[in-house]
Amino acid sequence: MDSNAGTTATTHTITGLTGGTSYTFTVTASNAIGTGPASAPSNSVTINNPVPATTSLSPSSQTAGGAAFTLTVNGSGFVKGSVVKWNGGSLTTTYVSSTQLTAPITAADVATAGTVPVTVVNPTPGGGTSNAQTFTINNPAPTTTSLSPSSQTHGGAAFTLTVNGTGFVNGSVVQWKGGSRTTTYVSSTQVKAAITAADIAAAGTAQVTVFNAAPGGGTSNAQTFTIK
């Protein structure tokens, strides 16, 4: 006689399991006569964390020298324990949902223009590193407001020109008639440039601008220097 007669195998779907966790389970057998005793816990199974993927950042850019802010990373496969990486360094990360994380970005993180790769790392088991999103730190567009001095007699000696304005950065370049001059960064509102005797050898005017490199940046409005 078949000892399994009247026995039916049942499949159960288990939900709500957490990635990165090991589970054990017990088995019971039931038939028309009744339910047998549960087996000892066995058959350990580990739920792997997914590999995360990123789709966008909010915001995705900031002006160099800006204030601290909160970065939102959108994507999929995020878990409690996911870590946002900024240029390879771990940030304090807040889990919002499986599709969103947030992390604080300091003023020091965006002090200098450039681009930063942002990724998400999920811990083992499973897990891994996501694709990267690019965060852009833009140089500001410079503006000039005045020159000191604003004039010089032609045929005079070399001198230092002070350019006042806003949005200057370490790397700003003063341009004299469109040509770059050796520039010293003083502050975000002032730069100095070396003007040669050849620059003021003849009477006339010179347009003075300030140039900030990409990303962002650009050329300022012009101030007129008079050579008398």
C-alpha cells in the first residue's frame, strides 16, 4: 500500500522578506487524518540585496562656493543600508524608499568647480555598486563693477590693475583687450592683474574683462580703461 496516498504537496508564496537576511523554516505534513509534528528548523535560505541602479539627481548641479544642501538620488533597488557615494566617499544616507535616497552635501563638497560621480552601494549578501550619475559644480558667471586705477598716462611704467566685481574664483583671468594677463585672485569680489608698459605705450582705450573657465563660468561685462 502506498504510504503517501492522500498526501498533497502545497506550495506557499512567502512575502515580506528582507534582503541581506538569512531565514530558516519548518515543514509540517497534513492529510485527512490530521497534521503531523513540525520538523526541526532547517533549510536556511539567504535573501540577497539587489544591485542598485540610479536614474537622476535632484539637484544635478550647483554653483561653486554655494551653501550646503540635501541631495536626492532617484533610482531602483535601494534598501535600508544603501549608502550614497560622492566621488567615492561615503555620505550619511537616509533611506526614503526603494526608489529614493537622500544625503547631505556640505559647502566644502561644492567649493570648487568640476564634476563629481555619484553612486549608490548596497551591502552584501548580493548588493553591489550602481551606475554613476554626474553632479556638476559650475563656476559662477563673473561681473565687473570698477577698475583701480581706471586710467594711466601713455608711455608710463608697468603697474598692477585691480578689478572689482562679483563671482571671481581662484583661476579667474583678467583679459586686457581680449588677451589674458597674469592674474592674482584676492577674493570673490576682487582680482589683480599685471599690466605691462607695452600695454599702455600708446594713447587710447582698453576693454577689461574677467574670464571664468567651464563648467559654467564665462566672460564678464567690460570696463573701459583709458590711456591718456
